[in-house]
Amino acid sequence: MAKILSLSQAVAENVRDGDTVAMEGFTHLIPYAAGHEIIRQGKKDLFLIRMTPDILYDQLIGVGAARGMKFSWGGNPGVGSLHRFRDAVENQWPRPLEIEEHSHAAMANAYEAGAANLPFAMLRGYIGADLPKVNPNIKSVTCPFTGEVLAAVPAIRPDVSIIHALRADRKGNVLLEGIVGVQKEAVLAAKRSIVTVEEIVDELNPPSPNSVVLPTWAVTAVAVVPGGAFPSYAQGYYARSNAFYIAWDEIARDRDSFQAWIDEHVMKAGPEDFAKYAGKQPVKSA
């Protein structure tokens, strides 16, 4: 049964220094509030995993919380580079960063393999690509039935996966709908999981054909954090803040302006500060 905790308690109990941490959400439902709590608690030496690391991981890398990252694309979507990520790779500031780059397909399949408790994932991919030349974790296997050569990557098995979702019921069952990415697989693949949600309800009542319900037995902790995915969006609750993604380019470009932003908006703030972005409203999918 999932425990319903405060966000600070959920992070303190489930995120440990040195952990492999996956924080998923594909444009939609990115767990920003949880990431900020990790920064506030001073977690360190984390190996980050994310299919599309964007601003949230730029923040974690910039404060020195990360020792490495496995990913399939890194950038500020629609805007440009992640400047704190680039500074870490190019200049080792604020610390060196180990990187392991994959394709989207490989990452998705690796999460599936982890969720199924398999040691690796196979896929038809990387044909003619250069990534296998620089990533020793991309290998090949030969099908014993057809002789076809397939790409193989290690399963993703995080110590803890963290996602944001729309609702949870009082038993800790969790509802996602809209664009769901690999949140389900990330949670099922992990040893522990934290789910922040917009609200707790008596009944989930999944309303749409693509709804995903994570059962309480698959989730370690649930924390209610209205607005907790901002500046990404939560389907039916609030829209994506395109203006913030644009503004981040200037904020993160300079080390001093980045650190000033972190001090004001993360270290001197709390999960409750996300609530001003919450509130049910009609939202168009991105």
C-alpha cells in the first residue's frame, strides 16, 4: 500500500545519496516540485535517468546534485540548449558529469524491460547510427530463431522513480491521462517510487480511453502537490508555461543568474508555492 506523505517526507524517506533516480513525464506532468525538494534536501551523487531531460534536470545538474545522466535527448524544448548541462559536460562545472546517450526507442524499451524484470531490452534500432561507437552499453544479439542481429541495451532499474500524476484515491491508487510517456514503466521498474498528484479524491473514475491507473501496491509514496508539474502542464488543470521555457534560456546561461534563481525560487520556497499555478480549467494538449 502506498503511503500518503508530505513531499518533504516522501523525498527524505525514498531518495538517498548515490541513488539512480528516474523522473519522467513527456512534456506533460514533469515532476518539478519533487525535483526542487531534492535540491532543497541537498541530495547528492545522483545518477539521473530521463528520456528527455529538459529544465528540471538542468536545475539538478546546475546545483551539483548529479554525478551522471542516462538520456535520449537533452535540451530546452522549442528554445535551445540546456546551459547548465553543457557547462557540466564542457567545463566540469559545478562538477564533472558522466553521460550515457541512447535513442528514444532504446530508453522506452529499457524501461519496459526493467518493468518486466528482464536483464536487457532488444530492439530494431541503431542501424547506421554512430551512438554504438561511443556508448559501450549498446550491444547486439542474434535472434536464435531467425539469425537477425538486433540491438540490445541494459534494462533500466532505478533505485527510485518520481512522477507527477493527476489524481490519487485515498488508498494510494494513481490516475494519469493525456500524454503519459513512460511514467507507468518507470514506476514499475523501480525499487521505490514517489508520485506527486494534483489532488486526492474518493474515486478515480477514469474518464478516457488512454487512462492509466497505477495500483497502490506499485507505488511507495504519494504526495499532494497542486501545481507540482509547473511549468509543464497537467491535463485538465493548467497549461504549459511556454514563457518560462523561453525565460529559462537567459536565466541558465550565466552561473550567477542561475544560482540567484535557485536561491530565490527553490531554496527559499516550498511545495506550497506551486499551488498558485493549480486549478481545474480546460487545457489543450501540447
